[in-house]
Amino acid sequence: MTAHDTPPSADMTITAQALTEFCDDYLSASAFKDYAPNGLQVDGSRPIRRIVTGVTACEALIDAAIAEDADAIMVHHGYFWKGEPMTITGMKGQRIRKLMQHGISLIGYHLPLDAHPKIGNNAKLAEMLGLTITEALYPHESHPVGNIATCPPQSAESLTQTITQALGRIPLHISGHYQYLADEAADTAAPKLLKRIGICTGGAQDMIEQAAAMGCDAYISGEISERTTHSARELGIDYFACGHHATERAGIQALGDIVAQKFGLSVRFIDIDNPA
């Protein structure tokens, strides 16, 4: 577990409702049709002075927030996802019970935090990798959750090194050039240089087909499925699976920094390790 602190400028407080209103407006949350509610998900009722931010509202993050005497938790992955059981029992019940018992509010933003052009997960990852976002992965979207970026022409090995340094983990790279050689002859194809990169953090591996259709040389996301390997090879596009968690740390951390600066609150980003 790692942490990053933004100290308070004064002993200030804010209500959960007021904080949510600010974040809703900043992230244009109402513009998104999402898989879970964005904004205030659990109202802990007490004034907010100290905030813990993290990627996912797992029990370990709640325990860390309790230890930090936090009044609120802000995350990218909150609760009440479409398709999950509606009852507050089992693991979900345990999590929410802890929040309520300690008066901790939970605020979550999913797609709005992926898509924001300045502090969104895609924007921050592109910045970390030295990529320049130029357009939407799906051109018709007014608030695109996937993007296309450019960079100086580079090899897959070079991009792999950049990703490793930025995220602290080696990505799984699937080459878009694959040839079955029954006679085990050497593959003499010239190395492909990558300069047009599709990017969508998290579990967006199936957008690889759109990235190929938009003329991308490579596509970066978090997860990989069995089918993704075949898609990359048959579409001729390199794929980099960089980790769902790893690609989505920066957005919520940036949002926490903005909240701290705007309202003079104490904000601490706590990274609960997750190799997925």
C-alpha cells in the first residue's frame, strides 16, 4: 500500500452534498450514461475535512480510511453496478456497514473520470507516456471515453520500456505482426514503428477493433481477454495490456488534488496494490 498526501491549507470542512456538486460539475457527470451511479453513493452525514482517495472502494481502502480518520472516500470504482445483486448483503453489506458505522461518505466517478480531457485516466496516462491526444476513438462522442494519440515513431520495445517506467509494471505486449512458420524459419519482417496510438484505460480491451478501424498502429488498455490476442494479430495492431488498476490510478489522484486545492481539505491518495 502506498500513499500520496495533499496537505490542507486550513482547517476547512465541506458537506458531502457540496463536494459532490462541485465534482459533478467539474467532471460533467450528467453527460454520461454509466454502469453505476456517479457522485455520492453513501452519505456518512458528517462534515468532510479529511478525504482518502483510491481506485476501488474495497474493504482494505475503507480500513485505511478509518485508520486515517477520514470523513470521506473518493474512488473511480464505487458500488451499485448494473447487473449486481440489489441486496446489501455479504461483501457489499460488510463494506457499507463499515462506512456507515464510521460516518464515512463514499463518492465515486466512473466514466466521467475516464473521459475528462485534463485529469481523466486517459489524459493522465497519455501524459505519463509522452503521448499527445489528438482525437476521439469514437468520433461521434462528445465526451469520449477512448482517445487516439500520436507520438514520435518508436518501436514496441521502446513503448514497453516507457510504460514500465511510468506504471511500475511490465505490460503484456501482443505484436500485431504474427506469422505461423511451420518450418521454424526465421521471421525476417522489418520491425514496425508505432506512432498512432489508441488508448482507453481499464477493461476496454474490446475497443481494439475500433482502434484498428481508426488506423492506429497500437492500442493501449488495462486488461486482456483470450480473444484480444487473436484480434491484435489478425487486425495487424499491437496491443499493450498495462493493468486495469495501474492505468486508472492517476485520474482519481488528480481529482483529489483539485479538491484539496479548491477547498483547503486534507486529501490522501492510498494505493491498494492490485496486479490485475
